[in-house]
Amino acid sequence: MFDGREFALSDIKQIRSSFSGATVYDVMLAVVGGSLHKYLKAKKDLPEKTLKIRAPISVRDENDKDSAGNQVAMMIVGGGTHLDSAAERLEFVMAETQRSKAMNEAIGAKTLMEISGAMPAGLTAAGTKMMAGLADRFKPPVNTVLTNVPGPNFRMYFSGAELVKSFGMGILAEGQGLFHVVTSYNGNVILTLLADRDILPDPEFYAECMQESFDDLLKAQPLKNSTPKKRKQASAN
């Protein structure tokens, strides 16, 4: 089952202007963190520690700008699900993404990606099968995924028919009940969720939590004791 919510890019830019150094991706990660917080709190099942979100980051550099295909590595960040305040959650996420990106750069995310691509297909398949079998026995390293697929910032047509809205789709891994996709189109950002009804039986309610989480961020103000950090502003990704 999938559902989603649409947010104005202008509203996201307003949040970014309030929280110096925040990227669009930071904002959407904080929205997901707030959604999980609200949903699990309503179910009386909110963990004391933050849940983890897997998020792709580009490792393409200037030398690769003309090459084909995607070049991404995965970072794991805390979604701030343990925090009640939307402002605290966004600032927590901003610190998490900075830490995770720095770690990827230190290890060499592109090198790791190339090594994984060189693994024999049989070994990769065997490892995947083993992890699937262990999924129910061990605590997963991440609780959900948030990926992004930037779209055009103008109206599109097919045979004269206007594209009204686009939705992203993802693949649920073994034991993972929730996947998020961020897409953009014509001045709006769409956050789509894909849920396993055996794990998350009421995606409609979760979608309502997404809207509430975004509304909270729109009203939030930076904490007085926080020090804004200068960061390279990302495009509307």
C-alpha cells in the first residue's frame, strides 16, 4: 500500500531560511523522523533511542559529470524520533547528516561502492539470502529508507495531457515495513510512503502524521543555544 503528501517547495525554503545550513534533504529527513515519532507515540511504542534512516548520497565528482548511471553510497542517520520538539529534531538531523557525510568521505564512499560492485554475483546473492534469513533474529541496522528522485520544476505533458502529480516507488527489504521516496515536480515536493500492511497496517494514519510533522517544522524556530553552521546549500533534491 502506498500513500503520500505534497508540500510546497516555497514552504521548505522557508524552513531552510529559519535553520541556517539546512538542506532540503535535512528537512525531509526531519519530516520522516517526526512522522515516526507521532505514529509510534500514538501506538504507545516509541523507543527511547532514535530510529535509524538509510539515505543515499551522491559520490559523483567533477570528473564523473559526463559519465552515465547513478553513483551513490548510503549513509545512515538518526531521525531524531526520540525528540518531541520539531526544532530539536531538525538540528539533530543536521548534525547527523554532517557526521555521516564526513564519515563516508573519510572512508572513501566511492571506493567502497566500487569494491561492492566488483564482488562476484554468486557471493552477493548468497550474502543477501543469508541476511534475509537472519532478519527476524537480529535488530536491523536501519528502520526505514528515505531516497530522493529530483524531478522537473516545470509542467510536463504527454500527448496534450498534463502531468498533474508524480509519485515515487521503492522496494521493501526483508523485515522492513516502510520505505519513503521524495520526488519533486513543478514547485512541489512529494513524499511518498510504501508500507507493508503486516507491519504498518494503517498507512493512511501514518500519512496524516507526515503532514503534522511538516506543519510542526513550518512553525518551528531554531533553539536559542544552538550555533548555526555554514554549510554548502544543496539544490532542491
